[in-house]
Amino acid sequence: MEEKHVTQTDVCVALGINRGAMSSYLSGRYMPKNETVARMAKYLEVSPGWLWGVIDTKESITNFAVSLHERLLVEAYRNKPEMQKAIDILLGINA
């Protein structure tokens, strides 16, 4: 948030998030829903994966040629290797 020159309050107001909830997310006390992370990422122009701490780069989601929904699907697929074969079969992918 510092790099974007926005405060926690700015993010809360823009996204309709309770300040107490934001504080809990930042402290690690509670985990936000995927939808909340996606909205935060879009607002802050960073990747949802970076907010979750699963990737090192903050690369903006707006730099991808795929939609936010597609990006979240790819990240979910990568984070669930036990489900990948079933998803491939469902989609008819023979990789």
C-alpha cells in the first residue's frame, strides 16, 4: 500500500471492507475470501498470488492477456496438484 501511496482506510473505503477485518487480514489473524483478495489485487494493481504470498512478483494482473477470473483459475489449478488430473479429464485435456 505504501508504494501506491494509499492507506488501509483508503483500501477499506474503496472496496467496502471493514477496517477491523482489514487489520485482521494484515496481521494474519483471519484469511480473506478469494473474492476479497481478487478485489484488493485489482485495486492495488498486484497479483492475487503475491497478496497470498505464494509468488514473489507483484506483477500487475492488468499486464496479463487473460481475465482476472482466468488468472485465478490458473493459480487455483497450480495450487491443487491433487486435483489437476481430474480437471484435465473434465476439460478433455491430454497433457
